[in-house]
Amino acid sequence: MLEKMKDEAELVSRHLQVARAVADHETIGIMKLSELLDLPSHRIRYSLHVLEQLGYIRASPDGAVVTPRTVELFTHLNADLEEIIGLLEAMKRDEHY
């Protein structure tokens, strides 16, 4: 169960890395993102697909661009991560596990 949670956290981390790169370098294509992030193009493609489905980026003829939702994501990211960290720390302290 915890291995799956770790895998999901790593995947979310990659999605955030791709979203940040798109925000910093928009308009940007898959190959350029792959070079920039040193990740295989199939992983970039998957992250872009997920980000597009969630409304954080949109495709354009010249490559990916961010949406206003991306700005909101990064504005609240640290607070959202602190909330998750708090939940994990509470689980760690709970002696009932």
C-alpha cells in the first residue's frame, strides 16, 4: 500500500516538474521538454496528457501553454504540500498502526 503511495508521489512530482517547465518556457514542445528535463519523451507526453486533462495546460499549434489554473496551483503549492506533510506526520505519530 505504501509503495503505491510513494509511486504516486513520484508521479505527481514529475507532473509538477513538467508544469513548472511549461510555465517557465512556454510555448514548448515535447522534445524540448524532454531535453530540458532529461526525461524520455513518452514520460513527458503522459505528464502533458494528465496536466491537460486536469486543466493545467493546453495544447497549441506551437506546443504546450499554461492556463490560469497553473498559476493558482503554484501559488498554493507550498501550503497544499504542508497540509499533506501534516497528515503524513500525524500518521507517523499515531501509535495505533
